[in-house]
Amino acid sequence: TLCDGDTPPVLNGGPGNTSYVWTLNGAPLAMTQNVTANASGLYVVTVKNSFDCSRTEQVRITFEPKPTLNAINDSYDLCDGQSLTVNVESNGTEFAWKKSGTTIQGETTKTLVISEEATYTIIVSNVADCSTEKEFVVTSRPRPIIELGADFDLCPGDSKILNAGTHTEYIWSNNSNGPTLQAIAGQPTTVTNNRYTVIVKNEFGCEAND
């Protein structure tokens, strides 16, 4: 039994014979000493020597499919202080993970939670003992720095611009998405407290809030 993608074996009918007749699953295949078994099936060879004596041998070769392995990127960004969950899609039955070439003990499922940058490998096997593997790189990335400043008071009719700095994405508490937000006091008749928050993201998708 071999796995798809393995080097097919070369079957040898033996040296010194005068004729060779190969069949695959009963169909004529070749009349040479050697044949390359690149398909599953029953290989039968009948050979004759110079005395017209014959001998027949056979071997069954099966190519089993390798397990599928999907939903894995070549690289991932890991934000500082956070973890990354990698899930694979596969029809395999056994799973093993490596970090920088060393097997991660106890990790035998389709999911791996990652908290350190490194080169990781997922190896998936099936019941035929065929395997598929995929390597990916996890790189640690900084989180953005955001500071709106201290709390402040506004008198009626006053306003203040809140500046979140330069980032890739902004989500303010009023659902606006620009780098600044204007806090307007309006004309309240009593003391009114308003809370302004913003979530920002950088080019790596890492986020921070204030």
C-alpha cells in the first residue's frame, strides 16, 4: 500500500528471461522486464526462459488518498498580549502539531491555540497511514497605542475635538469611523455625563481602545 504522491515502485520481472508479459487487472500492460506501478491494481507477470519454461507472479498495489488539509494560511499575525486560534478543515483521523520542528505534546486535535511567534507545522494522518502537512509562520505584532487624555468638563455651548491618532481603522462609541470626534456640550439644564470611547486597529489587525 502506498499513498498518492509517493514514488511509484518499479516491478522487475527478473533478469535473464526471454519474454515478459505483464497485465494490470487482467488487461495487457507491457512486455518488458520492468514496469512502473503508477496505478492501483493487480499486477501479474508471466516470464519464460530459454528452455520455454514459464513462471507467473503477482502483486497487488494500492494507492491510498492522502487526507485533505484546508483553511490554513501561509502566515498569521499575533497581536501582543493576545492568543491566536488556528483551525484546520480535514478528513484525517489523527493530528499532530510542531513548533519550530518540535512536536507539541498533548496537541492532537484540529485546533491549536498559539501565544508565541514561531514556525508551526500541522501534520494530518488517516487510517491508511498517509499524511499531509502544512507549515505556517506566526509573527508577533504590536498593538496600537491610543490615549484620548483625561476626563474633562465642558460648559454649555462648548465643544472639544477628541483625537485618536493615526491608525488604520476607528470605531467610536457613536459609530463614526474617523480619527477625530467632536464632543459637543449642547445646552443642558443640569449636569450631564457623556462617555466617549474608541476602538482603533493597525495594519496588522491588532486593536486597542480608550
